Amino acid sequence: MNNKILIAGGSSGIGYGIAKHFYEKGWDVLITGRNKDKLNLAKATMPGIHTLVYDSADEEHLADLINFIESNWNGKLDILVNSAGHVELGSLKDISKSSLEDMYQAHLIGPTLLASKCLKFLAATKGHILNITSSHGIKVYSDLSAYGSAKAGLNMLTKIWALELAPIGVKVNAIAPGPTNTDILKSAGYDEETILAIQDSEKKQIPLQRRGNVEDIVSVAVSILDSEWTTGIIIPVDGGISIS
């Protein structure tokens, strides 16, 4: 039976890059996302890949996802990648309850509930959980109360789960990408001028003097997932911005 990987948020960006790598290795791959068009494009690019529309705030979507693994994969799952999420900028003065709830749902509540529901599958395979966090959860920035605290929380959850799940052989690690060339800012609704200004500001802070590419993140993800004796680590893959 083929190895199985589930990538929440696998229809674009870093999640898509990880999905493509394992698809090309011959794994059975299931990706989720909220945008049906992006999922359909992934299916056209990678024939045979499995896709599901998934919003972590929708309990029925979570039930459908778990039912897919049980019904189509006979309850087998080797790797869970939590890569879903988006970014929201905003000052403390202007912060809203809805923005906090949105960021915490996407980056804390959603990954936690998904990991919990997948635990029985991962325990059977002594599998892996990989959380995609952010350098924003390590390095302090202004105007990022909701997003920064959510990503910092996911870093801590990574360590808690790693300690808790080690006795059953499940490994839990995280990658904290720095500024990476994806469409996350565009998807968040920012205009081209704002995006370019953010990207220029970020690049000036990166010691290695360039923004990252998806391939930079994927190569480290694959290395972590190849290890059977690594758990509880958070690796910044950020060109050095978290130490700048």
C-alpha cells in the first residue's frame, strides 16, 4: 500500500510545493483548500491527486476529511502537514475581535482539531506532523498582533504535541519560513503597491539579501520528514531574518 500524505492548505504556495514533491515520489496525496478553482488546477497539473474543499471552521468539512481517510485510504496516514492559513496586518489600536478569531481559527484551532482527529491514523503508522509556522512567530514585528501571536502559538503547540506524542512514536516538527515568494499577500486582498512595499521592506532585513522561494522551504521539509529521530524542533528557514 502506498504511503499517504495529507496537506491542509496544499492548493498553493508552500503546501503545493510539498504536495508536488510527494506526488512525484509516487505517494498518495490529499490536499485541501478553500478555493475550488485552485484545487481543480492542482488536479489538472497532478492527475490522480486527491482534493477536498476544506474550511477549518466548518465541522462538516472536518468530518468529510476524516471520512475520506477512513473510506478511501483504509485509515492509513503517514504524514499530516498543517500549511493552511493566511495573513492579516493591523495595529493594536485598530484590532478587532473578528481578526483575532480569524487568525486563531486558521493557525491554532484548525490545526489542533485536525491533528487530534488524525491522531489515530498517525499512531498506527508512527507518522509525522509538520506544522508550517512563520518567522513572524519568532521575530517581533509591529502591526501583527493577531498573525504573529497565532504563529507563535503554533510553534508552542509543536513542542507540546511532540512531547505528548513521542511515547506512541508520532514525530511533530515545524518549519518557520521567512518572506517567501508565494501569493499569500495577494490572496489576503492587498493591492500590488502595498505588496511591493512589504516585500521591499522585508528584503532589506534579510541577511542573505533575497526573499525565499518555495523550493527553499520544501527541501528542508523533506529533510525533516525523512528523519525518524527528530521531534519537537522549529527550524527557521528565513534567510536569517529571525536573527537580524
